[in-house]
Amino acid sequence: MENVSCKRLFVAIDPPGEIRREIGKWLRPLRAAVGRQARVSWVEPERLHLTIKFLGSTEPGRLPALGAALRELAAALPAFELAIRGAGRFPEGERAPRVLWLGVDDPEGRLARLAEALERQLEPLGFAREKRAFSAHLTIGRVRAGTVRPELLRCGETLRFGNPFDVRELLLYESRTLPSGPVYGVLERFALAQ
């Protein structure tokens, strides 16, 4: 049984507000089209984030060591650029999708290296390594019932949201589940080297 004083944590990057607003405009007609064939829990644009590592249920006493490790890692990593490009679904292929997502364009592979550095930095603190390979994406919806036709998300690289943006910080988020859905709050920000 989970300790109620524990915090459900993850490390993420936030896209800028103007990109979130652009995604919100794009989502309106998609939500209407999908709503005729599936029941989807949509992520509101202001809550969109790019999860780098899910930490799970974490005792409050572990927060100082976690914060120190994230601060040390961030200070050693230079800021970099990302762009939001393309859309898709998990699982891919013929099976009914569970997750609808937007892709991330990172031609230099900086995000994957950040994810691996985060795994190495946090494993000694007792945060288990991810079993699956890192797949950079922004979840836009979770399919609860029905299916979503693949052609609705066949945008490939032609779908672009704004210009590339600078990633200048990592965020430690807490996720709380309420009857109205998940609520995310930033616990701490960690500046990357400039």
C-alpha cells in the first residue's frame, strides 16, 4: 500500500506558452473528430509537458538528495534546442491505441543523452532505471474506449508547432490525482548551464 505522505514525482521539460497555445488550436478539430469514434481523456494544453523520467511514489525525506542530484546534473548540462513535430499513437500498428502523442524533433540527440544522464544520476538514489527505451513525446490524450483511426494522426514531419525553443531548465513535478483528473505542480526548477 502506498504511503499517503509520499509524493508522485516526475522530471520534465515544459514547452513555451506560445507553443502550447498553438497545440491547443490544432487539438480542437482533432478532439471533435476523435470524439465521434472514441472516448479520450485529453491533456489540456496548459498541462502539456515532456516527461524525461517518472520517479513514482517518493518519500518526502528523499527530496533533499533528489534535489541535490538534479541540481548537480542540470548545472553540468548546456541548454539546448527542441521542436515539437509530428503526431502518433502508442502502440503503433494495428492494435487499438492507448496514448495519443506529439513528437519531438531533436536532431542532435541531446534529449536522449539527458534522459540517460538522468538515469545514471538517480539510480544510486534508489530510482530504478526505465525498462523501456526512452521515447520523447508529449502525451495529448489517453484512449479510454473505442479506437482512433490512424489517418487522423498521420501528420509525420509535416506537422510543426512554432519554432525550435530553448530548453533552459529541468522541472521536478508532483502529480496528484483528483476526481477531475491529474493536477501537476512544479516542486523545483533546475537551471541548465547557459
